[in-house]
Amino acid sequence: MSEVQNENIIVLTDEDGGEHEFEVLEVLEVEQQSYAILQPTDTQDDEAIILRIEQDENGNEVLVNIEDDDEWDKVAEMYDTLLFEDLDEK
């Protein structure tokens, strides 16, 4: 599902087999679950996506869409908090 290009860039394959490159902006832990904050590298858009990090049956990390709105909101709020803290420190 993903291929590491360097430590901050990954390539994800969509359901149609298309490959998309993303920069890993942050990896967060919220309520004992890890999440990746990713931003497409092929656009000027600042919008990031959030995917849950899980392990498959072989123990490999896989990225999974978040279906639950409440879960997504908690992670987005945590990321926003971190962003504002970083901006305040600069």
C-alpha cells in the first residue's frame, strides 16, 4: 500500500492502482492510536489528510481511512493544537 521514498515522503496506491506521493507532516498518538498527517506533494493546496496507522496480519504498518467523524475530529483538533503551539514558539 505504501512505499517509503525517504523518511518524510511516502507513495500511496489508490483503489484504481494510481500512485500518489505524500509528505508525512506529523505522526500523532491520540488515545493509544497512531495517526499520520499527510500532505500531497503534487499540489500547492495546504490541505492535509489524516489516516489511522494500523498493523496488518503480517505485522506491517498500513494506513487506513478514518470512517468515524468523532475520531477524525479528535485527531484534527490535536494536530491544530500542535500547529498553533509551533507557531507561537516561532
